[in-house]
Amino acid sequence: MLKLRFTSGIALLAATVTACGLGNPPTHDAPLPAEPTMIGFADPSRVGGLSTRTITAKAPSRRVHITYPTLAADPALSHQLHAEVTAQLRAFTRATRAAGPTPELNIDWQLSAVSEKIIGVRLRTGEFDGSGWSDSQRTVWHDRPANRPLSSTGLLNGQAGLTTLAGLVKARLKDRKHGVDVDAVTADPNLFDSLAFNRKGDLVAEFDDFQVGAGSLGRVAVAVPRAQAAPLLSAAGVAARAAAETPAVADVPPVQVLTSKREHTRSTDFGETDCAPRKCVALTFNDGPGAHTPRLLSALAARGARATFFVTGSNAIAQPDLLRRMRDEGHVIGNHSWSHRNLAALSANRIADQLGRTQNAVHAAVGQTPTLARAPYGSAGPEVAMVAERMGLSLVRWNVDPGDEYLRDPADVVRRTVKGARPGAIIALHGVSGSTVDAMPTVLDELTRRGYIFVTVPELYGTQPMMPGQTYHAGGPTATTARLR
Ligand code: NI
């Protein structure tokens, strides 16, 4: 019953994205018309040389999680994206100085279009300033042959194109939702900082919360039909439209949440080690995969150590080859949500979206659906546990936290991790942090010298089953939680 209700909720969510007020049932010959303001995003795993970077807070007083792509062939784009997100982080840090509820900044990304000529990266920002949420987006374009970043208005033929576009958008918004402030639409490049194309070549302009009306309006976007938009485009705009119209990659399949088919997870599902008579620790790596993951995997493999990786869906879908390497080298892959938002602050539907899309992304990469999840920031209320249970996910916390994401010196990571280790511990680390990965060879060697072996989380529990919806802090004799700061 619960599962049925859940599944239909997700189907409804997906339907609002893909269909729009159809009078007749669809047939095989007539595909569903797309909602015109939906951008036909490209599959990042098909883009050669793409890796991801993660930026987190320097102190626990703020929740910050930023990811953006880097492309080996387009260094100026990576540089531009880094500059964009760090500017946002600085503004957020300035704006949230006052004490109060923990503020949160979350930025993830999508590829609006990719071709040999041009690439568009849509940075999507969610911000909680202590009192309320706002969402915004900005699309950075990049002229690949010239190695030159462009703002969204770089797709237009100068101020004249922008002025005409503003007029067309204004006309289309007039008879739209109540509450849209049409007079707020002016030919201001900051207002038109997220332009892209749908698969039909219509020009899509998106507005941030509060830009053209109340935040409660939800997403406000306008599609200007191809023929009307065509005269407004620059050469880069024409290239971007062509890239969107002829995607080099298959469409992402519709959302269908994968639930692990199991009553519980036993250690023998993954490994053979019996931790009862031995000193086991479970190293867990959050937030990857990313640019440092290959090095981390090599350090583990060289010492025969297995670990548990809690990956974000947005990183997983971009780098499925790294997930396959994790699987092939004996590690367990767990779910760390799609974009690393504080799940405890989200509705049940959005929690399900964050966890469900990640289940799908991991399954698409490695053919296995996770049975373990770790909530970002370890922040999980009863609704997170309820959704996790329906999806067949056990929630994994930790009892050793070296605080590695705040440490720059690998020697500090080594010292705190080794000091915290004890039989049965679940140690929380961050595989996207360069200093953590630098520290790992020494951590592994030092703990080995002290008689430890490195196992996955389910192995830590031995034959004791891990149940969906339950929370696990540590195995073996250490059931107490300690925070090392
Ligand atoms: Ni995390």
C-alpha cells in the first residue's frame, strides 16, 4: 500500500514535467508534446574529458555544497564557472553573517547543450538565508573554438536583440499566471542571464524567484518560438540552437524510481570478512565521485582496502565510469541524494525526488540499486526515514568524524582519522577533498600497522541484518557516537 502510493506520487511528478494538458490519450505514432519551456539537457557522461569539482563550507556554521563541471578541452570554461560559483559563495557568506538558523547554499548544474562549437552550463542555485528559500539559475555559454566564455545574452545580436526579446517575453507573460509583474521585465542582461533552447529550437528565458513576481509563483519561464527568436540571435546563438536541436546523446529516460528489492542487507551480500574476531573499520567517502576519485581508488586498491562511497546523483550521472570502477574493485555504492540539499528541510515529494533520481543514476551506471543512503549533513527527520524505508534504503550515519572537509593539511587528516579509529567504527570522510585523498595512503598504512582491516558498512554488521528505514551509527562494540572537533 505504502509503496503503491509512493509510486503513483512519482508518476504524477514525472507527468507534470513531460505532458501538458492533453485531450487525447497518446498513441505510439504521436509522442507527447514537450512543455515548451523545458530545456533538452544533454547527457554529461557522453562529454569526453568531463570531471566535476565540489566546494563545501569552510566551517559547520553554514551548509554549502557546490558542484560544477570542468572540461579538459575547455579550461577557460572551467575557470569561468569557478569564478561564477565562488562569487556566489562570497555574496552568500556576506549576506548570512547574522546568527540564526543554519543558512544553506546549494549549486548544481546541467548541460543545456553541447556540440563541438559551443557548450552551455546551467548553474542552478538554491539558497536558504535563515528565513526563506529562493531558487535561481544562470546559464554560462562557451565558444569552444575561440575558448571564450559568453554570458547568456552573448547568444543575442547585441542590445537590439535583447530589447526585442524583452518585448516578446513581456507580451507572452501578460496573459499568464496571476501575480507575474510584467513591468519588472526590462532589457537588463542580469534578468536574461539564463537563456537556452528547447529541442524545437525555441528560445527559453528563465527567471529567478522574486525577479518577476512572488517566490510562490514557482518556475517562471517563457519560450519564444523559433521563428520569432531567429532574427535576434548572434552566431553563438545559432550554434547553441543547433546544438540543442540535434542532441548528440539519447534523451534521459523518464523517472521511474528504483527500489532495492530486499528485506534487509547482510554482509555476505558484499564481502566475506567476519568482523566479530577482528578489528574492522568502515571508511566512508561522501560527495563523490570527482576529480580526486581515481587517486583514492588506487590508494585503496594498492592496500586491498574496501570502502563505502556515498555518491551524489548529479556527480554519478556525469562520471559513471568511476562508479563502475568502485563496483569492480569491491566497494559498496550508497546514495547521498541528488544535489546534496538538506533533506530534513524538504517535503516528502522532494526527498523522494532527491533519493529516487540517485537510485536511478547509480543503477544506470552499475546495474545495482543502492541499499544504503546517507543524508547530506547527516540531517534526516522522520520523513527522510519514511521515504528511505519505501525505497529499501538503510540510513548510515557515522561515529567518527575527523572533520576532514575543513582541514587543508593532509597531516591533520591523518592525525584525526587515526586517533578516532576503533573497532567497529564508521568513519566519515570526503573523497572530493584533495587533502583527504592525499592523506589516505598514510591513514591506511598507519591503521593497518595497528591491526585494522577495512570493510564496507554491511560487512561491519556481519550477519546482523540492516533494515530499510533504520539508522546505523557504528558496528561492533562501539555503539556510542563521538564527535571529534
Ligand atoms: Ni556530503
